[in-house]
Amino acid sequence: MKKIIKIAAGILTIGALCLGVFWVYLWHNYEVPILMYHTLDASRVNNYAAVSPQHFYEQMAFIKKRGYRVIPLEDYCRMVVNRQTYAHNLVVITFDDGFGDNLQAAEILRKFDFPATIFLVADKIGTDMHLSAEDIRTILSNSRVGIGSHTLTHRSLDTLGSEALKHEIAGSKEKLRSTFEREITTITYPGGGYNNETIEVVRDAGYLCACTTNRGFSRTRELFALRRIKITDRDTEFSLWAKLSGFYNLFRRLRKP
């Protein structure tokens, strides 16, 4: 009987140690979830990049109800720069491309008092289905939504030479700065593509941080390759909860930069 008790105690001890190690592993691999949206066009909800206005509202309500704290991307990046510890309930919200319906998204975000960043393709402002300069000024003055660069023309940065890279990265920063009279400190890579030269040019242009998509291995504190989590119209409350957990990236299929 004593032998059985000793064996059971040993198993429990080993189990507790394994659980402790796993918990430490999770804790050190926590990533503040950076949510990635594109458009609220309800006619395109079957497209991976679209979320209907109703579902977007419900997703924001879920974030509010669950007690998450939405912070600007710049604030998170400064936490990383300053090596600050942060609570495990933070969330960052981003939109790529600057589609015209982002005006509606900004209004929904304003109702919840949530900050966000819309990444603009500088040469597409006012064209096709994109926000006009006046739309963007309205967003900047009426909400906590800011703007960042999504390059000048939305070319794949990992395919460009040095001069073209500088044109896309530094050129978009300057055009947005002069048009909207505010510093542009953040950028996202079109399609998530980048390489070491891309990061070097982004740094030299004076950006604070850069976002990619589902690329790289461990990007917890990589300022110029911050991974984001795509949110779709198909997300349920459970899948949204998983994506907000801070551990979702541990279980995703990774792609090489």
C-alpha cells in the first residue's frame, strides 16, 4: 500500500512540475493580440478579408463586455521599446488598405471609445473604393482612430530593389505626413511580405514599428515584424475569445517571411 502511495505521489509531483513548466512556457510566449481587419462590406463577407458591419459591432461589444483593454498600436510598441510589463488583457485593432467603409468602422469604434489604426495606401486615397482625404480627416477629428502607412502603391516589398523600397516606405510616410499634418510612426507590409532589407529601410525611415501577418516564428517583441490575427465574418464568440487569448499564435501554422 505504501509503495502504491509513493508511486501515486511521484506521478502527481511530476505532473505538477510538467504543468508548471508548461505554464511558464505559455507566460513567456504571450503576445498582445493585434487584430487585423480590412473591409466592412457586407456583400463580400464570403471573402476572407470582409466582416459585416453587424458582426463587427458584435465583436467590439464582446471585447468590451469581456473586459479587454484596447490600446493604440503606438502605445504597445512603446511598451516593447521600454521593456515594460503589460497586463494580459490588452488588444490592438488595425485595418488595412483604407477602404471607404472604414468610415463606418470608425463610427462603431467611437461608440465603444476604442482606438485603432487604419493603414492607408497613400496613392490610393480618394480612388476606387478607398477613403477620401476628407473622410480621413473626419475620422481623425471625430474618433480615437489614427493612421499608418500601407506603403505608397501596395507593392510586395520583399520583391523590390533598394530604391523602390525607399520610395514605397519613406515616400508613403512623407505623403501621409504632409497631407494630414501628423507624424506617421507605423506601417504594415502588403501581403505580409518583407525581408531583412525591408526592415532596415523601415528603421531608417523613422518608423516606430511595423506589422506583418501570419509570418515568422516568435514575434512577441520584434518591433518590425509584429504578427497580427485575421478576424473574419465567420468568427464565433469562442474563436474570437481564442484569438484574444494572447496564445493563439502558438497554435497557428507559420509561414516563412
